[in-house]
Amino acid sequence: MGHRFYSILSIVWLVFLYYFVGNCYSLPSVDQEKDRIISLPGQPENVGFNQYSGYVTVNKQFGRALFYWLIEAPTDRGPESRPLVLWLNGGPGCSSVAYGAAEEIGPFRINSNGKTLYLNPYSWNKLANLLFLESPAGVGFSYSNTSSDLYTAGDQKTAEDAYSFLLNWFERFPQYKHREFYIAGESYAGHYVPQLSQIIFKRNKGIQNPIINFKGFMVGNAVTDDYHDYVGTFEYWWTHGLISDSTYKVLRITCDFGSATHPSSECVKALALAEQEQGNIDPYSIYTLPCNDTSSLKRRLRGHYPWMSRAYDPCTERYSQVYFNLPEVQKAFHANVTKIPYPWKTCSDIVGDSWADSPLSMLPIYQELIVAGVRIWVFSGDTDSVVPVTATRYSIDALKLPTVTKWYPWYDNKKVGGWSQVYKGLTLVTVTGAGHEVPLHCPRQAFILIGQFLKDKPMPSKTLI
């Protein structure tokens, strides 16, 4: 009888060890709970999902720490079974909190008073858990204790720091280990996303069940290949009546962005003339009204984006500038308090203007990851003149991929939402009427896009409606 009693105790103990200790990685960590956001100032009531934000150190020696904002899927949609999507904005030097989270794919939008929020009905967190990262150090709330880091940021360091961030972040959020993981972004994140994807892919090799269960990436209006991007950009300007025939010819002759040399003086003059000819438009959305002082903004081909809100307000960037500088907002975010003359900014001029390294092309990474079977989608809003659809198509064409499904219109409620072509290893999707930030201009169409990407299904054709 005594032996039987101890046997039962042993079984109970083993079960306890297996289900509790053996699975303790799925329990919330202390640091994770410290990062929990109770409520954001001006946030609507009863949002129904959990939020976390804070810092993850990526380099102890130099004191580099990156700021993140995790927005989980609503509790009634089963966040524990939803994939994790990391979103990166570009610039280089622009905040993923300001753009991706606050005016594109996140659940909140900022009202014009800069103090209150309203809900985005097409937030991507209805389909996935969203992780926004302000990268590199010096962007948004992210920081470095070594000031020279702000002047030496570049592609390679940004990718390595992002990978270090992920490794440490998964330790803080162990419930996301082995979860399906995707990376998405836009503009200069057309460099960030493939480069980070490549690092994860290479370092996952030989690992049976990797912690970072990387499945694929998606980029929009993405800087991809300098030569093809600029040829396509100049062509877009010309075919959309934004520049004269003579300026287009000069641009084609004098601007060779396929080499590592700086643009010639003739090219610089032609670019200045092209900007003058285009007039006071929003180059990121050529058919919509610009913010009233857009012409005074510093425009760069890889610059940041003045954007809009609920009923197309092109000045939304201003609202972010106000909201994320509020002391009570920074406290709720567990962020470092910023003060004038060094406030939180949507984009860092220091980081962006002193970018150290930028490979001419991402196409070799595409080729490597396509062969490896990584899911890759590229999307493009067709009213963006900064990284236009023509540039994206030229870059993809340079890959010389076999076509699986020929060019076809995809539909939303029996209306054309854009066009798509499926290649062997890559899917291209255009979104009609969308500018540089597709989820901002066409949130419903962007919501359909991310849904199809996560399901690994092509965009809906007319026959599927």
C-alpha cells in the first residue's frame, strides 16, 4: 500500500514538472509585466486587447536600446493562436510608432487635437499580434549612450541590432517562441526587411525548432534596387505628367544611380528642376491635397512622409508630434521623457542624413530567399511618385522569375482593388488609388492584402467574389 501511495505521488510530481516547469517558458516574465500598458491617454474604452511597450538592450557596451510597442490581437480572437508580425518603417531614420502604428496598421488613430485616439476598424491586430520597432538607435524613443552611434547608423548595424532585439525580446515574451513569425514594412524598410530576413534565415539553419519561426516577409513601395528604382521613378514622373519631356530625357542621361558614385552636378540640377516642375503636390500621394506647407518640407527620395488621418488629413504627422511628446503618453509607454530642444520626432534628421552604408540592391537577397522557399510578397500603391509602382515592377522584372499566374485584377466588393501577378517564389500586388503608405490611403484593401498574405492565398479574383 505504501509503495502504491508513493508511486501515485511520483506520477503527480512528474505531471507537475512536465506541465508547469517544463512549460514555464510560456508564462509571462516579470519584465514583460513591467512593460504592460494599462491604458494610453485618450484611448477609447474597452479596447479588448493587451499592449506592451518598453526597451530592449541590443548592445550593452555602447548602451544601445531599442523601443518597441506590442499590440496583441483582441482576446476574443485568440491572440495565443495568432501569428506575430514585426512592422518596420524606413526613412532611413523614421519611427514605426509614428507611421506604421499610429496611422497605418495599428488599432489607434490620433485626433487632430493631438490628445485623443480613435479606433481603426481595419487594424491588422485583428488578424495578427503586431510588434512595432523603432530602429535604429536614435529613432523615436530608441537611444544610445554612445553619441557616435547616431552618426554611424547604416544597413548592416540596423539589421544586426534588430536581430539582437528579437533574440532578447523573445526571452521577455517566451509565449511567442516558435510562433509563426513574419516581417513587414515599407519604403526604405525595403532594405531593412530583406536584410533582417536573411540574417534570421541563415542563423536558423540546422535548428530543428527555431525560436524565431520565420515564415516570410512583405514589403510595400519598397526601395529595392537603385538602378531600376530610379529608372522606374523617372518614368512614372513623365508618364503621369509631372515633368517635361526635356527634363525626363536629361534625368535618363545624367542620373546613373546604378553605381556607387555620387550623382553628377547635372543630375542634381535635373532633380531640382523636376521638383520645381512638379509643383506643390504631395509626392507620396499625387492626387490628394498636401498639408498646407508641404512645399516647405525637406523632400528626399528616401525621406519621411507627411500623412493623413480619418477623412484624409495630410497633416497627421503633426498630431503624432504632439501626442508622443505628451509627458503622460511617454509615462504610459514606459519611454524616456523627452524635452525641448530634443523632443520625440517622427524622423531623425541626424540618423537619416548621416547614413553610413546602403547596398545598391536587395535583389541578391531576394534570389537567395526565393530559392530557400521563404514566402515573399511585394505590394505597391499606384499613386506614389517617391517609390512608384513602375520602379517596383522594373526591380521584380530584373529577377527574371517564371510566372505562375498572369497579371489579373483583384476585387473587393466587386470593385477592382488593384492588380496582381504571381511568380515562382514571389507575389506582386498593386493597390489602386493608394499612395506611399498603402494601409493609410486604402485601409480596407490593405486589410484584405495582409489576410491573403498570412493565409498564403492569392488576391481574390472576380470569380471568387
